[in-house]
Amino acid sequence: MNSIRERILRKVVARLESAAAPIPVHRAPSMPVTRENSPALLVFAESDSITAHANNLVDRLLVIRVVAVARGDGAIDQADLAMVAVHAGLMSDSNLDGLALALREIDCEWDQEEADAGALALPARYEIRYRTHILDLTRTG
């Protein structure tokens, strides 16, 4: 069985695929999104840290970054609408079907790409609090 962290990430991607359809969702892509393949959503796990220990339980904080990538004349509107769908999809069930204790938005920023006229990346970060057993990363606490 996969770790709680991996199951959370898969749940996030599945939720975004549903909420933002037909916009494609890519988890940690190794290649840049081409002009022809935008708009698109990119999902990255930024960090996973331990916030507390209590008996045999470990509280953890997973930070994810979701980036809406769009190009062309309607890039701002495309990215904004994609992020509206992302936020609604994630916040519709902040415990991610029982895998998480809480989910909250951290920040969002606009990044106009000067090297590629009309390209826009809109990243938003979310933190997901979850708990595992100290000896078993596949068990919730």
C-alpha cells in the first residue's frame, strides 16, 4: 500500500482532473508545457515536514504547488478560471476523503513570462495537514 502522502497527492490530482476538465493536469512534469498543450495545470509536491510527535503518531505538513499555465490573448482569463476550478475542487472536501486533517490555501501569485510573449503562470500553494503512525507511513493516525 502507498504512503498516506502519495495517496493524498493522487487524490489531489484526481480531484483537479475532475474539477478543471477538460484542462489537462500533469503531476511534476519533466518537460515544459508547449504552447499547443496550454492551458494546463501542473501539480508539484514542494515539501513534507513533521510538525509534531505525540505517542505513536506523527503530524505532518505537505505543501503542494498548483500552477495554471496559459498562453495567448486570453491567458489571464484562462489561468484565473482554471485556478477558480482548482480552489473549488480542493476545498470541496478539505479532509480529502479522510486522508487529511486539514487543507488550506497559503498564497497565489501572477508570473508573466517575458521570454514567451503572452505566456502566464499562475501558481498557488496549499498546505495539507495529515497524521501517520510513527512506524508505518501507510497508516493514518
